[in-house]
Amino acid sequence: MKQLAKNKRNAKISELKQIRYGLKISDHDINVKGKKIAEFFEDGHKVRLTVVFRGREMAHKELGYTLLEKIINFLGENVVKEHEPVLAGKQLSTVVRSNGNAKTKDA
């Protein structure tokens, strides 16, 4: 029993944060949200990137995939995609996390 309590106490809690993007987002807004994602990575969280399509934007799904790639490229080499982007309804999403080589607050 003591071992379980000790393991639970030492376990690192990782939350899944979500950042939503519209298809018409500007480069400056991508930079601002990118800095927020970097803060989440420093705290050890995973981040779900979601592109929300509205109305006729669904006719241009390829722009959503392009936007996600642009965001991931902005975040740099310290990002790992957990899976490929998935289109569910009017939302295109993927989950990213920091790889082990990134600096954290603890180090």
C-alpha cells in the first residue's frame, strides 16, 4: 500500500489543453497562440490544436490541414504529433506534445 501512495505522489500529472483556431487567422495571432502553447509545454502538458470550420469553409478542408502544418512548423523541432489530423464534423484536430529534448521549468 505504501508503494502505491509513493508512486501516486511522484507521478507527473499531464493535462490536455486545447487551442482553437479559425481558418482566417492572421500570422500575428498564430504567433500569440504559439507562445501560449510553448508555456503549456513548459508545464508538461499536451495540447490539442483544433481548426474550426464555419459555413462554406468546409469546401476548403485542405486549407485547414495547411494551417495545422504551419502552426506545427512555427512551434519548431521540439514538437511531436501524437497522431495525424482528424476531421470530425466541422473541426479538424490533432494532439501535439513536447519531445524530451525540450527545456522544462524543472531543469
